[in-house]
Amino acid sequence: MAENRWNEVIDFAVEREKEAVDFYRELQNRAEFSHQKKMLNDLEKMEQGHIRILEDIRAQDVSDIVPEDVSNLKISDYLMEVTPSTDMTYQDILITAMKREEKSRNLYTKLADEHKDEDTRKVFQKLASEEAKHKLFFETLYDSEILKEN
């Protein structure tokens, strides 16, 4: 893959992560309770960590990138999206995070499927697998802390 194209792909992904950082930061400003603010701040930091991961990927040779198979609990498949508000519960926050990661994974998967260039496909597949890991993290939390309580 040409270096210019490589940087365009990574820049695109970084911008998506920055949007997520802004999203969680905005929710923190709207949250009313300290535990909500803390959870949202943790999510913001996680998204900032994703930016660092992308910058690490940028430094890699494409041949070193290996997309991973990630388990999918499919919990978010059965949940309705939550409209962000000042009175979001912990459950609402987890659903919002799952849905955002799911959308990102779906976007990168679609982009991988649409590109004929194998290196570009591989990068988008790697990004999709990273988003799948994040979604799995939230689904696991949801399973252990919300579903187990019910």
C-alpha cells in the first residue's frame, strides 16, 4: 500500500476515535452523578488509548498486521439504542458504548469488503477486529453486571 494511502486510512480511523472522545466528553458535561461522570471519563480515556493504538499501527509495516478473530456475544444485537441524556443509567452508558463500537466495527468491516487492494483490506480488517475487542469488553461488562443481576 502506498504510504499516502496508508496514512489516509489511519487518519480516517483516528478521526473516528476523536469523535468518540468528544462524544464521551460531552456526555460527561451532561451527566448529573459522579459515578456516571467517572464511567464516561473512563470511556473517554479508552478512546484516547485507541488513538495511541492507531498511531502504533501507523508505524507498523502492513505485512506485520494480523487481524484477529474476536468473539461476539451479540448482546448489543438485542438491545435498542439509548438516546444520550443527563439521566443515563450505568446500563444506558454500557449500551451506548456497545452500540458505538458495533457501528465502528461494521463500518471498518464494510470498508474492508469494498476495497480490492489487499493491504487496505487488511488494515480495515485489523481496525474492525480492534473495535470488536472493544465491543466485547462492554458486552462482557453488561453480561456480568447487568444481565447477571436480573
